[in-house]
Amino acid sequence: MESQSAEPSTSVEDPLATLLADVLPDAPTIDGLVRLSGGASRETWRFVADGRPLVVQLQRAGDERDMLVESAVVQAAGDAGVPVPSMVVSGRRDSGDAFMVVEAIDGETIARKIQRDAEFGDARRSFATRCGTALARVHAIDHTGIGGLVHDDQIEKYTTVLDELGEPHPAFELARDWLLANRPEPARTCLVHGDFRLGNLIVGPDGLRAVIDWELAHLGDPMEDLGWLCVKAWRFGGAGHVGGIGERADLFAAYEAAGGGPVEADTVRWWEVLGTWKWGIMCIVQADAHRSGRARSHELAAIGRRVCENEYDLLDPAGLDLFGLAGPVQVAVEHGDAGAIGWTTGPHDVPTAPELLEAVREWIERDVVDAATAAGDSRLRFHSRVATNVLAMVEREMAFGPVHTERHRARLASLGVETDRELADRIRDGIVDEQRFRIASALLAAAIDKLSVANPKYLD
């Protein structure tokens, strides 16, 4: 249940209905199969079985995670008093891919609606407290009977991922050094949700109703979940430090009151830094899925340009500020219209390339989004908006890219290197200690330039 927005059903409906009728008790009549938008690893459908609203998730071929481990975790979570959908049945299809059926929980998962709509006013006031209580129960789950849960060192795991991707990111190397140098002693080992945040929580007007999407559950430090919930990316533009809604003090107090154990703010901050670093690397992973051809998607491609948001958050003096930068780096941030640049046509006729991009973007904004809205097609509307954002990004890069390239070349030269790869390698090798402040300042300036193309509003 990765989202509650629906899209029209497909030819999968008939065989899926047959499967559900076979695996559910008493061979119920299956009605109203509607596909919910979901992630790359599974399909999610809502349906009614003899009047009972349910949700089925189908694991897709190629997903290395076993959904039956997740189903066992959900069952154990319910037994521990965590608000989760009741498990109805789980198993494997003839293909060997797993499935699970759970009760359907009414409520909202879309972050912006939870943060802004009037009907969730009371839910917002209790959000941080409810999350703290729920996480205390998550971390009390008896996991001893659940096989298949991994216990990885998060720094080692994502360092390996970053190295395998082959993309140099000096800002992430600096953050990795900070994480290694400031690693706290683990509080204890318990079951960790792994992705506890808005989008994976069902919220009603009365507050938190269910914790969903347990596919990343693993063994680890309980403070990981608290730190992840506070990562800026999962605030979705909101002002509160907890999901853009609540405050850390309320989250921590509720967690302790519910028996989760003492919370050290500095430890949670360390996990917040790690979460920001990790999400930046995960953005690269998702873009690589598109670039490699494993999953061609303009949405995944666009996520690759969110890497700089995490670089900025790690270095920003008003954010995590890992290296004590004294104040905002003075860098020109372009907010102007890319089409306003005096483009020359060269051997080509008008409209210019930026003007052509602008024309297509305006058509999507004007016609496609309106048509999708009128048809109630939330998936098409969402992906149309992603497409317009991508086109606007390309327009800005065509306008400002040459200037940014020269700036970055000059910054690297001032540090005695020619490429990001060379700088990243020097940081990894530990030979830049005396330059750490200068490097951090230069990388913050680079992140600001990248954000002025990728997402200028992030800098407001």
C-alpha cells in the first residue's frame, strides 16, 4: 500500500481475481479490483471480497526481497500492538513470486494533503506523539521467530553501493568521514521499520491509523527510525522537523513514555545525517535503474537530480551544517526564465531549442494535466507534472549550464584538483584534512548551483 491513489485496472484483473478467490477462505466473490499506484518492486490492488475491503500486494519478478519475510513482520507488528492492517493471507503464486492480502485501512498517505488539508488539523497536532508511541511498539516487536531479517552496517552497505555506482560525489565522501568519526555506540539491536515516514503511514482526521510498507524492515539500532523520520526529504516542504509537521521534542518524549527507552538527541542527529547521506545515494540508485535500462522511467530519471538536495542539506549552515560553515556561501542563484537568455539559433531555424522545450512543457501543463484531472486519472496527472518539471529543469540547464561549468572548474582548480573523481578519491584517502573547511564551502557552492537548475524553490 505505497499510495492510496488509484488507476484504471488492466488485463491482470481476471487472473488476479481467480488467484484471490482460490487463496481466500470460503472462495469469496471478488469485486471492484482497482490498482493503486505502487513502487517498482510490487503491484498493489484494492478490492472487495464478499463485502470486505481488502488490499493485495504482488511481488514482481526480480525483487530480491522476500515478501513473505515482510508478511511475517506485519503479523508480528500487529501482535505487538503496532497499528497495522490485519494480515488475511500470504503465500506464493505459481511463478514463485510472493503475495499478501491485508485489510484495507481508510485514510490518507499523501504527505501534502496530511500537512495542509483542514480535515487533518487534529491529526497534525498529535502526529509527532503518535509516531513516537508507534515506534516504541515497533522496537518492542519480538523478532526472534522471523527468519530472513538482515543486520547490515549502514555505512559499509551504502559505501559499497556508492562505489559500485561509480559516480564521484565529494560531498558524500565528506559526510561519510563525518559519520565514521562521530559514530555513536548502538543503543541496542531490535527490529527496525527502515522506512518510517509520511507516505508509509495511513493518517485519518483522528490521527495515525496504520504503519505500512515494511519491505525494508531489518535488525538495527532503534534510533535509525527516529532519525529517518526527521530527514529533511521526508518533511515534503513542511516546516516541522518531524515529517514537516511536528517537533523532535514531542517525538522523543512520546517514545520514552511508551517504553522505547532513553533518546539522546545527538544520536538521533547522527542517524538523521546518515539518513540524508543514504537517501542521496538511493537517488543515484534510482536514476541508475533508468539509465541502465532496467526500468525506463522519467520519474526515476528526475530523482537523479535530487541528489544535490541531500548534498545541500548536509552542508547548509541553516541545515545539518556538518563542518561549521560560518554563513551562507555567496553564490548567484538563478531564478530567472531560461528562455529570457539571448539564445542564438546557429544553423538552425527558430524556435530555438529552449523555446521548443517551453512549448512542449506548456502543452503538458495546459492540456494533459487538465485532461487527466478531468478524467480522474491521478497517475497520469502525477507523471505529467513530473514531465513538466523535467522539461523546466532542462530549460534552466541550457541557460545556466555553461556558467556553472566554468564556476565548478574554477572551484576544483582552487583545491588543486581537476575533477570530482580526483577530489572524492583524495577525501576517501584521508589526505585533505587541512582543506576540509575550504572543500566543504566549495561543495556547498556547487550544490547551490545544481539546485538552481534542479529545484530552485528548494533554496527559498
